[in-house]
Amino acid sequence: MLPDRWSPRVQATVAALALAPLVAPLVAAPLTAQDSARVSVLYTGRSLGALGVRRAQDEHELLTERAVAEGAPFKLVSHLAWRAPGVVVFLPSEEPRGDELAFVLERRGEAEVLDSVRAFISSNVLLLQDPWRPEPDLIAMIDRNPRRRLDFPDLVETRVRALRLRSTRDDRIIIIEQPGAVWPEDPAAWSVGEMNRVDVGDTRLFELPLNLGELGPRATLLREARDAAQREAGLVITVDLGHQDGDLGMPRPDRARLDFAALRDLAYSAIVPFEFELALGSTVLDRLRGEFPSLTLLSANVRAADTTLLRASQLLSLGSVRVGLIGLVNPTVRDRLPRSALADFRFEPAAASARREVERLRREGATAIVVLSNMDAADNALLAQEVSGIDAIVADMPVRW
């Protein structure tokens, strides 16, 4: 939520799915007494789209580095875990046999429970120590790593619920629940992801994957977040910060049609294009715009020859309040575009483009301006310093500073 000091009348609730948010508050333009509204911006960060799940699990290195520095022997092991939105089920010591999930669904009411366990959560993973083996304190070891705050700014403390059961084979099963966890009763509704375990001394740290990018969990979380926002906000804006390129086993235009259809069906209204969208080239993007007219492509710093293809900004109204949205594309994608697609677009400096749109939107009566950015965190921080008149920068953090 944007702080009340912005304005006594206008607030924007910023919610993040898929990746953790960066929100950079600045000073808002003063509003008149009659302006009274609440606006929510619900957004998802860069992802691999409908077919991909993003897993870049390197947070455990904060612990292994400290273990080396402090002379503590360790072992790193990877095995599978079951996942649902906000829930991970796994065997702490070995690979699952395959029937443990059905056992947990039937018997979880009998589990031993710890209601508040300290953990760290990032855009990628949940980190927690085995709560039944508290010594040595591995969370404290992570905290002692100077890279924890410098290179992992999205890694923050949280609390989770831990449960454990004994299987019929006497194997220990651990269940970790985040607040708002969803428990599908059908085992087929769960997904499988790789988890990491770091053994240090007599205890261990679990690095558990989050559901990043999968459309089933995303749809569930998005619906819940939108329902909660609509109870308080007069206007809910749902945007996506673009897709990464990758070999997902189908031609780019077919994958794009699938991704755009998913965003349309999940009631998104705008996309800030990233490397995948721009790699399609202007001809394919124009065709997609015709097929999916409810999705607006927002980019102030990337221009196409057809000036209607990429809109630099958008002005939305709610009563007397007018919210301006500006899209900013990460300039580093230029180096990764196919030559044929690169020729279709012109990249301009982000700060100059944002400044131009802020001035234009203010002239058109914008009472609040939100930048939707898939740029890197350091670039967003510079933007906040260099361009006045921006009320919030909404961005993901898929890379380290």
C-alpha cells in the first residue's frame, strides 16, 4: 500500500504474484478535496509464460558460503517435493516414494504442528531450518553473510506453519504452510518441484521452490488477490511485466498466442513487453494486438514504426481521479533480440522517455502516475532519483543488484 502521506484521498495497493515487488515511493502531486478513490495495481513479474516455471534457486549459497567461512562442514542435496499454492510437502531426508502425498491428504489432521516458524522468503524460494533441529542456528548464519542484504534485497523474513507426520513406512514427512495456503484435495492438482537441502552439523536448511509462473497456481492467487482488492478499491488494474524468451518446444508465434490467451482469460489489461514479445517482431505483435484487443502493450522507451503498436502510456479514470500508467522496457533486451526483430524497434533512454510521459500525463490531468517497469532494480532506483512526478515504480526483481 502506498503510504498515506502521498495523499489523504488516493492510495494504490500494489500486489505482486510470481516475483517479489520493488515499489519506489516519491512525492505525489497534491489532490483537491473532492478527489476520493482507491486504486489497486495487481501485477505479475517477468516469467516464462503459460508453459514455463521459473526456478533459479541460489539463495542457499548464503548458507554454504558462511559454512565455508566458519569452517562448518556441509552437504548439499536436491530431491523432489509436492507443491500447491502456499504449501510444500516433502521428505526431509530422502526422495519421496510417490504415495506420500495421498497419505498426507488423508492424515494431515493428525500432524504435529508448530504454528510460527521463522523463515526467509524471496522471489524464488522459501528458506527455513528444520524446526525440530534448532541448533546450530542456520538462519542466523545466513544473516551473518554480508551478501544477504547487498545481493539478495528481495530476501525478507517471514513466518510459516510447520507440520510433520510419520508415514506407514515410518518415514518422516514435513509440511510447510504459508499464510493463505490452498490445499487441493485431488493429488493430480499438485505439481512437483525440486527442493534443496543443506546439512550442517546436526541440523539442515530447506530451500523450497515457490509456484512461479504456473498458470493454475497463478490463477488461484490472482483471483484471491483481485477479490480482496475489489472489496476495497474502486478500480483494479491487472498488468504483466512481460515474458522471457526460451525454447519451450513450439514456434514463438504459437507460444505467444497461448500466453496472450492466458493473460486475456485471467483479465489482464496491459503488458509491458520484454524480450519474448519484442523478439516476435512488429508484424507478429500487430497480429496479436488484433486478436487480443483487450491487452494493451505499454512501452515509452521502445518505439515501433507503427506508432499505434506500443502505447507509451495510458490514462485511466475513476470519478475525478485519473491514474496514469507508463511502461518502461529493460534496455538490455536489445542485445538479445534477433536481428530481424531489432530492426523493427527503436530504443530510447528510459529517464527521458519517462520524463516526457510524466509531463504529458500531468497536462492531461493525471492525479497519480505509476511506472510499470521490467528494468533491473538499480535502473529503477536511478529512475526514481532522476525523474520527478512519478508516484510509484512497480517492478519485479528477478536479478540481483
